[in-house]
Amino acid sequence: MLRQFLNPPNWFTAASLFCAMYSIVLATGIDGEQDFYRAGLMIMFAGVFDTVDGGVARLTKTGSEFGVQLDSLVDVVSFCLAPGVLLYAWGTYALGWAGLAAAFFFCLCGVFRLARFNTKADGTKECFSEGLTCTMGGGTVAVAVMAHAASGRSEVEPLLVFGFAIFTALLMVSRVPFRGFKSFRISRGTILNFAVVLAGVLVVAVRFNLSTAFLTIGLIYIASGPIELIVRRLVMRQPWGHQVVRFGVPGRRGRMAHPDADDDDEDLLL
């Protein structure tokens, strides 16, 4: 077990767990006054560490099955439990049991999303993820709370937060395909679209704040899955499946996968 403590990728995974735990402390105000902005920021940092650990594993060639399981367990805390607690403490607690149920439902759907991904992991890398990743769901919750706190407003509309929690949770357990980086092909059109989106995000960041810009990105991405599904199936009458890119060796998070493979969709869509 000491060898696992000394394994560099596990340090970053542990850092993600610490950020998630500290987020819960800040959201609940156990050590003083509640600090929702920092609580959301800790979830964002957890996402950063969760992304980095796979790269460190490939760089140092220290991937292991232990690390794969550790990463999955930490994701439950970082992107399911911590955002669920933050949702309840920030916005849905005023609804009583209904608010608690909504926060729990978000957490439960995130766990189910991870379990579904783990059971289907077979060494393939998909261009489209099946349902919204819990990383993206938890991250969007975090930036929504941060944007609200940065705006200086103290009042929260509980029913709006309730609806947001339920909608995001349902997307995580749905079969709606969401694009990953491998679904994009470099072209003039792609570069132009990316430049337009980036310019819009920069305008929002300058006019308001950085957290609002991140929230804009998160909401656009969350809406993109259902909108593209509707357009392709109902308007263009095209099939909309999961495109798969195969690599030689099974694995998750890049630890046991081919060295040139990207991280799994949980890390990829942060």
C-alpha cells in the first residue's frame, strides 16, 4: 500500500479528493460562515487535478488498476457528492425535503453515470459520450454558484435551482449523445466557429466576470446535446449514434490505455 501512496498520479487524485472535501466544508459553513464562491472554486480545482492525474500517469508510465479504481471513487465525491451538497446548501434547502431530494437525485444520477461508464469501459474511446458526463455536470453547478456569488446578489430562487438540478441529473443518466474532442475535425469552419465562441466568452468575461463566462460555456454545452439530437433526428432525419475510435490496450483515464490515447470522457469534457 505504501507504493500506492508514493505513486505520483495518485497524489493528484488525492488532491482532487481534498478539494471536494474542502468544498463541502465551505458550503456547509462547518468552520465558520458559508463561502459558496470558494466552495464552487474547489470543485473546479478538483476537476483540474482529475484531468492532470491521467497525463502524469502516462508521462511517468506509472498507471495501475489501483489508480483506475481510485480515480473512479474520487470522482463520486468530487463531481457527485460535493456538487450535490453545494446545490442543497446554496439553493434548494429552502424547499425542505423536496430540496434535499433534488440534491440527492443529482448525486445519485452522477453515481449511476459513472457506474454505467465503468461497466461499458472496454478499451474504446468514443467521439460522443452517452449522457452528460458527471465532470461537466458537477463543474456547471460549481460555476453557476460562483457566478451568482460574484454578482453580489444574496437571494436565490429555490425553484429555479431545483429545476436546474433535476434537468442536469436527467441528462447525466440519459442516452443523449454529447460531443467529445474527437468528434471535431480541424477545418476552417471549425476554427472560425471556435474563434466566434471564444470571442463571445471573452466579452462576457470582461463585461461581467470569469465565472459567468465559464457558466456560459457550461450552459451552451449542456444545451448542445439535446438540441443537436433534435435537429439531426427530427429535422435532418439522420441517425445519431456513438462513434467509436479504438485503441490497442484496454484502460481508463490513460493509465492502462495506449500512450497516445486521450483521457476518458470524464476527464475529457471538464
